[in-house]
Amino acid sequence: MAVLSGAPPVQAQDPQISPVLPGDIGSGATNATLAEASTFAWQEFIALNWPAAQLNGTVQRGQADMGAKFGQAGATPLVWESYRQKVEIFPGANNAIPPHGADRPGTPQDPYNYSDPPLYLYSGGTIPNGGVVDACPGQDPVAQPAWVNLDETSQIGLDQMYAGIVDVPAATQPNSAPQLIRFLAKANQTEYDYIVGNKLWFTTGDAYTNRITTWQAALGNGQPPDPNSVITLPAGTVEVKAAWRPLANGEDPSHFHMTTVRYYEPGSNGNPCYRQDQWALAGLHIIQKTPSAPYFVFATFEQADNVLNADGVATEDPNGKVVIPTAGPNTPALVYTDDPNTPTVTTNPANTFCDTPGKRLYYQELPPGTPPDGTPVGGNICVDARYEAIPPVVQAANSTFHGLISAYNAENNLNSPWLYYKLVSVQAVPLNLADISTDPDSTRQIGNFYQANIVVETDYTLQQFLGRIAADQAPTRYPSQGTSQNFQNVRVAAGSQFTTYQMGGCMGCHGNAQVGGTDFSFIVGGNSFNTTPDTPEANPEKQALYLSLFGNPLPADFKK
């Protein structure tokens, strides 16, 4: 069930299994306890993982089927899976042409035809058929593409993430990188209608650039602008980011949400081609703009067994409590410095890598920008633990909702996989590093500040994000070399001035999008990110584009 524009948001209530998406935290984001924020996050998770509604055989994108059961098996996509992919809002094929469906009259409930079936249009300049990617050899063409379109293969251009538990098949298998974790980003109808209604899908057009210019001027004078003069996404905007991988031999499929995904491989003609297969959901980010959180509430969930040791044994219990302590978060141990007077440096003192990950997660840093002495490139870095443990109050919320799901499954004769997913953290308020609280029920703890998903934000830069990314791809709190003042990456309007924060984690990362003028949304960053879907091969141009969002200049020869 979508929250209708103009309708009062549904407040998060006591823990329950409901298809209704809560529109705000009951006591408001600023005053919420961590328990209240965790309940809100879980209610979002349940509502968004409800089967989507259909009308006359057509999926009603973003709307829940009120007659369905949470966790029931079927071919219908989940509510969030039915959201529009970023390339369906900001087409890569020809960004002067509106998103598919927006060029014809709609209905009062769906004025720009958000519920049109999925269509992924990439760069028409290099990909034939108007930007429609062809099937790979051996892949039967499909009449309608999969709802889950995995067109990202890196963590915002910093690193690529792998699941050691996944078996590496013979080279003849269709997936050229079976351990590689792949990603997508989607947005709900509230965001889509705002973008299309204001003609903002064309990021080099006047409607878009004028709003960015107005925002930059407001940053310069420190005074909040008229919300209608800049990109201001409405309350009720929801974005999701998800991580997926193939299931390993021996893994229990009943412990995973499984569905058909589309992923991309290098084609014989130099263009990408697609394949489709059944994969498993490993992680899910949910961000929602609410009346009390104009900076969005950020919640992140994972499959329960993501963090494994080399033998494949989970180091956390299903609620997130550490049951197998480790010596540190990574093998090899890494050392980072953050000095305003010298380039930020990431070092690997032992000059070794994790050559035998076993069944652990591991990542490989992509070659850095300049200077070339940053994040350690050239081998595997294994994940042994999180940098910040899941807080006990969040663990308790996981236990509560797992109990509700277990009882619901028994009552409805279901064997749904959602018992095997857990909340990792939720960010309900921005804060400064100096203001971290030790109160166990505060939303301002260190785990909230550095909120990160182990399969979506895995390397040190993202697990310990401080506000900015340096040119060598390490995290930094400083806007530029030689500047000792902390970078303020989150702004909240307070009368005629901004209250500013140097925020970490997911909210701090998205704060760089706010600084850029796109209201905490990287999706609204536009068409340049959607020119071509990612394959396992790293894309240096897209990597440079990502780094530019964090204040690093694009190369002189960069072609948007």
C-alpha cells in the first residue's frame, strides 16, 4: 500500500506484521529512542517485502497486495522489487526523452504511468535497439525483463565485493564472476512523480541545472532557499539499494529470499549483454524521507549469515550478537591516517593479502585516483567482523520481530525466509562525531554514526565513513588538503540558517548528494550513471564519476 500524496503518514505502531508502510517514527525522528527507530525500520522492511498488488494481471508497482500473506511464495514481485529502477527514472539512452510511460496521459492515481512494465534503456550511442541490451549467447530472450536489474558491480567505484562461500564453477559457466556481489538502486512513485512532474529527468536541462545553481548559491550564503526553487523530494520518498549473489551449493534456499535477477556480462561486440537466473538477496538498504526527518531515515538489513569465518560458520547469531570473536575486522589488518596537511593514506603494513578467503566475504579495492598511494590494491582483503557491532537494542528488536514472524508463519502455514534477515542499524538523526552517546537506547551511538551494511559498504572507507572521500579513496573528515576544518556534509534548515553536521555512515555518504544539490539522493544524480550497465570489469569512467560526488575533480579528458 503506497502512502498517498497529501494523506497523513501512518505512524509506526507497536511491532506487528502489516503491509502498511509507516510514514514516520511515532514520536518523531529527533526524539525517537533506538527501540522506536528499530520498530519503524522493521515495519518498513515488512511492508516493502510484501507481495505487490496486481490489477487485471498487471503489477501495480509500489502497492501491496492486501489479500496476500507476508512471505508467501509466488511469481509476483515484492513491493520494493516493483519500484522503478534508477535507469527507469533517469534514462541513459537519451536523457532528453522522458522515462518510458511519461510521454502519454496517465490516471489521477498514476499521472506518469509509473506502473508501466520494466524497461531498461542505456546508452543509445553504443548499445543498439535504442538502448535495450541484448541477451548473451545461450540466454533465451525474454518478453519482459526481470524486476531485479543488477546493473552495478562495485561499491560506488571504490571496491568490488565477493562471497567466498559461492562455488567457483568451470570457466564454461555463464556467470564469469560467480562470487561477485552485484547491486541495484530503485525509487518509489513519490520520487518518480516529483522528478517527472518537474521535468528533472534531463540533468543537463534548464529545469534541473537551475535548481542545482540555486542550491549552490544557498550553500554559499548559508541561508536555506525556497524549497520550491531547488530539488526537494517530498515526504514519503523511498529509495532502496539491494545486494544479490548466487546461492552456494549446500546453502539452504529457505533461508534466503530468492527471485529472478538480470545481470550483465561483456558481450562479443564490446557492448554488455544480459543473463537471467535465480539469485539470493544478501542485503537491503531502505531510506525514507519523513515529515520529522527531512534528511531521510536510513535503515539497513542483511541476511543472517553474511559474516562467516573461513570454515563457513556464522560469527553472529540470527539477531546479530557476536558468537565467534575475531582479532579484528579484516585480514590483513589495515592502518589509516587522516591528516589535513598531507594526503590521506591507507597502508597495508605487512604488505600481504588474504590469499585464502575460504568461505568468508572478501573485497578487492579498485585502483585509486591520485595520488597513487591510497587504498591497498592488488589482492583480497577478507572480512572477519564488522567495524561496529550491532547494538544490543537492535538485537532485541530483531528477536522481537523474529518471534512475530515465526508465529505468523505457523498461523498461516508458511515457511518464509524473512526469519533469516536482521536489522543492522538505523540512523534517525544527524550528529557530529564529537556528540556520540553511550546511552544504549540512543540513536546517537557509534554504531548509528558509522552505520554500514557488510555487503553494501564493506571496505574501510565505507565501514568507517567520516564525511568525505579523498582522492586516494580513503575516508576523510576534511574537505581538501590543507584545510583543518571538518567537512560539514549534512544540513538541516533552521529558520534563516542551516544547522550543519559532519555525519558518518549511510546518512553522511548521502549527505554528499545533498551538498551536490540532489537532496540526499544519488539516484537523482542523473543520467550519466546510467549510460551502460556494469559488468564484472571495472569501469574507470564511472569510478571517476562516483568520486566526483565527493568533491574530487573529474579528469580533464572525462566524457560524460
